[in-house]
Amino acid sequence: MRNDFFEELKWRGLLFQAIKFGHKPIILAASGTTMVGDPSGKEKERPVLSRQEIEKNKKSIKRQIQKILRGEKFLLLDNHDWLGKLKLLEFLRDAGKHITLNSMLDKESVKTRLGRESGISFAEFSYQLLQAYDFLYLFEKRGCQAQVAGSDQWGNMVQGVDLIRKKLAKQAAALSWPLIEDPQTGKKFGKSAVGKTIWLDPEKTHPFEFYQFFVGIEDSLAPRLAKYFSFKNQIETLALEKKWQEKKEGRKLQKELAFEMTVLVHGKLVAEEAKKVSELVYDKAKDENLDLKDIEFVKTALPYAKTAKKPGELTLEEGLYITGLTSSMTASRYLVQQNGATGKILFKRFFWIRKGKRDVAIVEFLEQR
């Protein structure tokens, strides 16, 4: 399983395509190899997770996939179920005898780590053997004929294809997709490469934040993401991109992708609410149209605080400070004096605060007893 946001989103979308064309996907949770660590794309060894952390992550992943696939059938397996029972001599006989040290050393991730002072541990070095064995096991036990992953896994997947060919004299296939790279740095996007960690789990990333993340994608990256992630056909995608090119400031391409991805991950009702609230929150002329449901939906996705004070008792300066829009009361007073912030009471329950054009915060007044 990929931990990187774009890669995780991409392979889950790929599951839809596989099911659409009659395939039966096997999703590998891989908690066994997680205990070893994959050196691919890493400058240093990953921290080893406990079994308790791994099991918790696995349950969350299964819950997310079930939500995204919405009733479609898939098989979720964990390689710890067979790797945990594998004996060392048996493993060396079934996998190690068929994979050369030359091919293992030829992997770019291994070469890179060998050239560093920190080096590479034997555990990480053996990761490609374990992944190759996984493919062999699934080929024999589950009839799995193709392995699919990002291009950083290509070397590991090819080892599995070779192992099946050498040990069983049968053919298997590997399919990879290009990784999403930051056009500014050329490096792969990780979970936190965009300045803030983005997750598929709504408990970690609010659906409104998820929607806004795609709306905020920079223009240089938007067309590529639309081609990778959208389920629109090629003609529709190119037509949308043409309209976007004519008026990029409207961010039509980003908004269409944001809605489509939020539908995929959180469902249509949530996506429609995120779209509606997004259009109202950041437009001072429209925020009067927010209803109570909208504010309840979005409040924890924005800078948010609670107060025991009554409406009218809390000053704008205090609201700015307790929601974190300013770092001190002195900064709050200066901002207000410069007419850089405004505030108003909504539904006798919320203090709606604006700082500049884009920063919005909410203070909720606790019920008086």
C-alpha cells in the first residue's frame, strides 16, 4: 500500500477501472513487508511500526476502500499472513536461489543508499526478495497474473515476474504508472510535500479541506492531475482544459477535479456541500447565504475556537487571536486599526471573522446555562 497521497488516490481510482473491465482486484495491505521497510525513493531507513499501529492502519485502509468502491467486490489480503509463517531456509530456497545479487544491486534505490554514509540495512535490502515472493505466492494461491504499482516499484515488480518465470516457467505481468512530481522541484509528491499533510480519511483531513486542496492546485500541475485522476473521457477532458486555458483565473479545471475527487472519496452529498460552502465562504458578498448546516459542516475545517462569552462580549481583536489568525493581541489591534479584518454574528451562535481576502475563522459561543 502506498502512503503517498497522490499514489494512494491513483491506485484506488485504478481499482474502479479494473472492476469496470471485469477484473477482480486483490489489494495487498503488506503489513509483513512494512515491518522491513521499502528503500525505494527513501534517503534513509523508515521507522519500524509496531503490530498494533499496523493493524490500526490496515483497518482504516479497508474502511476507506469499502467507502470508495461502494459495494464493489475486492479481496484485501495481508502478506504478514504468509510471510509471518515463512521459514528462513524455505524462503532462501524458493526465492533467494532464483534472484541474483547482481540484479538486486542494480536497483537505483539500492545504488543511491549504498553511496550514502548511512548505507542500507540487510532488512531493507531484502525487501525486493520479499515482494517478489509475494507475487509468487499470489500467482500460485490466488491466480494473480499481474501486479500494479507506481513506477518506483518497477524494480521490485520485475523481480517477481522473473521469479515466477524461473521457478514455475510461467508468465506474469507488471504494470506501473508514473509518479506525480512537483513541477518546481522535480521530486515526488509525498503526504506533506504541499506544506500540509493531506489524507483520504475525513478524520484526518476534513472533506472541505480535501476539496480546497484540489481547487488550490497550481496551474502548472492541474492539467496533468486532471488526466491522471478524472474519470472523464479524453474528449471531455481536453474540452474542459481548453475552456480553462481561456480563463485560468476562474480555476474551472481545478474545481471540476476537486468535485470529482471529493465525490470519489467522500460521496456526492458531501462533495456538493463542500462545493457550495467553498463558493460562499471565500466571497464576502455571498457569505450571508450560509445556513446553519453549512457552518456546522465547515467550522472545524477553518480556524475555530469556542468561548464562554456571550455574543457582543467578544471583541474582534480577541476573536482574531483565539482562532490563531493573529499571533498576539497587539497584532490583532493593529490589524483592526488598519481595517484588515471584519467580524459579524451569525445565527446568534457564531462569530464570523474575515482577515484580508482569504482568511476566515469561526468562534462558537457556548450555550449559557
